[in-house]
Amino acid sequence: MGRALLTLVLLIGSLSIAGCIAAVGGDEHTPTKGQELIDLKTALERGAITQAEYDSSKAQVLNRH
């Protein structure tokens, strides 16, 4: 449980940092929705996040404009 939570925090943190870079003008380093979904699926397959965490995060990625 602790490892999964840490991994989720790191994943969310990295996505937040990517958003900050884009806001400053570094748009070329912003992951695409597709890449974010691949990263989430990889985390799920490796057991770093639960199915519920995956489903929630996936919905957030897909609902972003």
C-alpha cells in the first residue's frame, strides 16, 4: 500500500511539473494524453497503482481539454 501511494504521488507530481513547464512555454516537453494513458497503464501493470486509481486517473486525463 505504501509503495503504491508513493508511486501515485510521484506520478501526479510529474504530471503537475509537466503542466508547469508548458505554462512557461516549454510546450515540446508536455506529455500527450496518449503518453499519459500509456504511463498509467504501465503503472497499473507493474502494480504501482490499483485498478481504482487507474480508472480515476484515466478519467481525469480523458476529461481534460
